[in-house]
Amino acid sequence: MTSITPEFICEEILSQNYEISIHADDERINEQLIISQLEFVLTNCEIIEEYPNDPRGESCLVLGFTLENKPIHVVCGKNRSEHLILITVYTPEMPKWKDPYTRNRKD
């Protein structure tokens, strides 16, 4: 099983071998993102958190920026066919995020 890497994500996007969950599509619409913006973000992303032991399967949180420099987080996983699935999409904001890279933890 191939792990999820930025290269894998980019390859899946460019070859159109990915799916968007209903939840991620709803969130994409709420964030007023069009598919091409999401694809751009995912072809230029970096992994900021990895979830190798997620009970639903390996996944990760990636960060990318739109052409307008808006930060976007996408939780990515793999479907049963080992292709990319976008689980959720959102803009990292306070109170949950200090900045696009840093969670706002209350320690």
C-alpha cells in the first residue's frame, strides 16, 4: 500500500483519479471554492499532519494556497481502489488555527 505523499496527491489530481466526498464537496461550496481552485491547491500542497492509524484508513491534512494566496486545508485519504479521496475542505481560521500551519491548542 502506497502512503499518501504530496507527489501522490498531485499525480492523482492531474490524472483525474480522485473523488470528493459529499462532506468535502459541501464544505468546498461553503468556502466558495470552485473545483479548479481545489485542484490547484492540491497540486502545490504540503502535508502538515499525518494520521496513519485512522480507523477509517490512512489520511493526512494538507495545506495549499489558491492563486489569491488564500490558505486551504484538505484532509486526504485513499478510497478502496487506492485512489485519492478528499474527505473535508476548509479555511484554517481562529479559534481552531493560529495560522495555516499551527493549531491553536489550549495547553
